[in-house]
Amino acid sequence: MSEILSQAEIDALLHALTSGEVQAETIKDEAIAKVKKYDFRRPNKFSKEQLRTLYMIHENYGRLVANFLSAYLRSSIQVKIVSVEQMTYEDFVLSLPTPTLMNVFSMEPLKGSAILQANMNFVFPIVDLLFGGRGEMLAFSRELTEIELHVLRRLNNRILEQLTYSWSDIYSFKPKLEAMETNPQFTQVISPNETVAVITLSTIVGRQEGLLNLCLPYMLLEPLISRLSASHWLAASAEGEASPDRRVAIEKILAGVPVELIAYCGRTRLPVRDFIQLQVGDVITLEKVVGEDLELYVDGHLKFKVQPGVVGQKMAIQVTEVV
């Protein structure tokens, strides 16, 4: 309620305005209250620092997923983080196309569920690679078949496993895929007005660009909110560098990386005129002599000296020297 002025105060104020001692604009500016708009239906529960920490965590997650998929599918796949923002779950669901792949998963021992959403520009090239194709996109979008969903379930479990490694400095949990849906409207894991953090990742499979969205409800992350600060995360990272568990986890990831081994029996040089005249049964003399060690290259780098042989019905090599 506004303060009531006496007649003497009113007369003094009018005199001050008339004489120029007080400007009317000054009184008007002081009377305006400084307010900040706030939408109670869409409250901002995550601070900017917490969103930055989520960005750092899932920037690492994008690299882990890209490395895993490239090795698992034997194809060049890129996954990069685009943005981290907060919104209501209703806004998130309404922004999604239909059909799309909604992977509902738990993060035990945390209470609640989260969602990993993949659009069809990412899903169909992955399905094509899984079935022996070249990672091409369909000419038109369609629903996924039961066979495709069954095949994707195993792969999505492995993709979710990468969350364990990217979150290891903050909290230890075990992701578990609970359900898969293709219609976002049927995936109501929390209240529509609940605040969620949406981490958007861009993907490139072959020549096809797609998107992954990780939806983490505030209620799910509430026990960890105090840990989502850059200082806490960096301190935990420094402490965990020498951790035996971290070393084992890194060794486990590296152990699954495929490498190409090539053993060269020998080399030689031929003029083009001799090369084009080669016939079946011709003998080519190599630079190596019988019994001399062969060279074994690991992903294009010379690493070992070896001797050829046979194990059962298969050709084999025995390492004789480390280069």
C-alpha cells in the first residue's frame, strides 16, 4: 500500500518541483519497482554452473559412444555434444517427431527413469550397418519392426553402458534399459510439468546426420545436485586419475578395440611390361630368403618379427622378436 502524504508534505513537494530542486523523472524512476519475470509453470531448477558440468560430462560421453560405435560397427561414426538446456518434460515430448525411438532406462541406485531418444536419421543407418549394409538411410520414414527393435535393444544397452564411464567421477550407477517405444506420447515417465535437463548430441553415420537426446529429470538427479559443480567434478577427476578401478575400466575399454595385423611375406619390384605379362603359374622372386623372419604390422606400424607356420587347418605366425 502506498504511503499517504500530509498536506504540508504535498505542498513541499510541489514547491520543490516548481523550483526545479527535484525532477519529475527522478520520482517516476524511483517509483518503478525492479522486478524479474518468473514462470512458475517452467521453473529453472538447474543453475548455469550445473548445466555447464552436465555439458562437460556428456562431452566425454559423446566421445565414448563414437569410439564404441566405430569399433562395434566397423564404420566411421561421429557423436558430438550440441547443447544442454532445461525445459519441462511436456515441452521435450512435444518437440519430438513421430516415429522416433524412445529408450527408457533406470540409473540404479537412483530412483526414477531417464530417456535416451534417437531420431530415425540415426536409427535406420545403424540398423542398416547391423544387417550388413553400408549405413544408408531409407527413402521414407516408417515404424521399426519387432526384429529391428530386438536387435537395437542389445546395442542400446551397450550405448547406455558408456554413461557409467562418463559419470564415474561424479557418481557410480548402473544404467538398465527398461522399455523401448516409438511414439513419444506413450512415454510418460514423469509429470508433464517436471523440469528436465536435455542433452542434445549430433551424430554422423556415413553421410547421414542425426540426433540423440538424453533427457534427465531433475527429480532423478536431485541427490547429485550438490556434486554438479565444476570444482567438485575437476577435484574428483584429479583424485580418480590413479584409482585402480578407473585403470581397470580404461583397460577394459581398450581391450575391446579391434586392431589390424598384416604379415608381409616379402616384397619385390617389377617393371610394368613384366607385370602385365604375368600368367597363372608364373613365379615371382621376393627379396626375402627362405627361413628369414617376416614383418608384422599392427595398424600400419611395424611391431614384430615373426615366423610363418600352421595351427590345425589355419595359417599362423609365431612372434620371434619385438621391434
